[in-house]
Amino acid sequence: MDVHKQELEIGELYARIREALEKRFASFKMVWEHGSDEEVLCELLFCLLTPAARAHAAWQALSSLREKGLILGGKQGCLDWEDRSQLVARELHIVRFKNNKARNILEAEQRFTGPGNQSIRTELLRFRSHFEKREWLVHTVRGMGYKEASHFLRNIGLFEDIAILDRHVLRNLTRFEVVERMPEGLSRSRYLLLEEKMRVLAERMRVPLHHLDMVFWYRETGEMFK
């Protein structure tokens, strides 16, 4: 299918799901505007679990950790680091790189809930733009790259003018000839370059950038999740 026909197809799809998309993004905004600090932090921990994993599996693993009191002030919080890390990793068996991800989420929890530390919401309020917030996240939170930081900001309602360049979105960008082939990895400069190219595509298609990556995700998966 040529690019023009694909643009028409995406335009038709967007027209069909636009109302549902707007409701979904309104729910993301509610997390930031009315959610607790713990809810915001949960979205961060979720995004740390998503690399090389299905979103549903990552959310299921996070929910299991909360139910068993292994994170966020649960009953197992009194365990020493090593024992707690092993228990967390055991619950992450449904996602890849469970040991590394266990360390990432426990370090993030400590960073934003430990004695004398600021909440993630308070930290983010120090920055004016979403771009500044994203840069800070990438350089501060272990295991968080540009895709994960963009995903987190989207999920808490801070989504304007940033894109989540996951494999579903990148696959669609190859179809639109924005990239020649699926990239092996995304450095900072490469991520920002592709994000800008996607921004140009979104403007041409008259679809908000943050809506377009969800349209691509819906096209690939048939759902609107997190």
C-alpha cells in the first residue's frame, strides 16, 4: 500500500476512534490532576517493567507486587534489600529481565518515597516543559530511556508534543517511509530525530502527535491500553 493510501486509512481509523481516544487521554490527565502520589509512582514503576514485555503482563506483575505487599509501603517493606529484591524478581517471572527490573523498581521506589526524599510529582513540578521533565527522568531513574519516560509522562497526562516510539509505532513509521527499516536501538539523538519526523507526519495528517502514536498502537493491537 502506498503512503497516500495509508494516510487515508489512518485518517479513517482516527475518525472512528477519536472520541474514545479523547476519553482515554482525559483519564490520563486525571492521574496527574487528581491522583495520589502513589498512583503517579505506580505509573513510573509500570513503565520500568515494560521494555521487551507486553503491557498487560507488566501491569499484571505490578498489580501482583502491590497485592503481596512487596512495594509501596507493603508488609514486606521491612525485609532487607537482597531478600526483598529476590521476592520482587520472583513475581516478575512474566516479564523479561526480571532481576534487573526488580532492582530498577526498588531503586525508583526508594528514590521517591525514602526518608527525606521528594515524591515524583514534586520533582517533576520543578521543570517547566515536558521535554525538561523527560530529560530529567532519563538521567535520574535507572532503567528509564526516552521511550519509557515518554510513556510514563503520557500515562500521567503530560503528553503534549512528545511521542512514545515503541515497536508498534516504529513499524508504522517504516510503512510511512519515515524510516527505512526498524532501528536496532535508539540513541538520544536518533530518538529526537524520529520524534521530529513523526511530528511532521502528524501535522501533515492533522492528527495530534500524542493521538497518532495511540492510533498506530491501536492499529497494531486493536486496543487502547496504557
